[in-house]
Amino acid sequence: QQRCRLPHVHTRDMAEPAPLGAPPKTVTLEEAKAILVDVNACLAENKTVLDSAKGMAGQDVMSVMMMLLPQVTQVMAPMLSKHGFPADPAGLFNLIAALSVHKDDADVAGKLATMKG
């Protein structure tokens, strides 16, 4: 059973965008660990698509933002919604920030390293 489906995401399955001025979503250590399991499974399931976009983007930051970020956001949209984050680039950045709070935990640090791999 796949956790992430690639071609499309129904808007009815997406979390509501955060209202302007709302504080960013935070997660507990246990939530971070569970989310990272889902994140790494999702990234592994879509490795070919993401590697292709990464290869086309190269090392140029603007190319990464234009080519890789939309692919990662699309792949991660169901997982972002599942965990209460908006299924858009802002939600992806919010997720990364929320997970990074727990980077001193050895388990989280290992899973973050796998995610960035």
C-alpha cells in the first residue's frame, strides 16, 4: 500500500492553509519521529522522480526552487495534509522547521539525515 500517490491530490484531502499571521505548526518529539517515518517512506517511494528533478536542477539554487521544490511538494502533499500541514511549499518549509526543533535527538537526527540524503 502506497502512502503517497503521485499524479494528483484532491483539494478535499488537503489541510486548510494556515491563516495569515497564524503561528507555525509545531510537533512533539514523538510526532516528529512518526512524521519522519512517513516522510522517508514517501521520499523512497518517489526516489526516481525526485532524483530526475534534482539532476535537472543541478547546484543552482534558483533551478532547485523552480524544478525540485514543486516535485517534492507534489509528492509530499498527502503526507503534509495527513499531519496537519498545508499541502504547499509553505507547509513543506513549516514541516522542516517543526522537525528541526528536535534535531538534537539521535533518532530524529538520523531520520533527518536520511531525508536529506
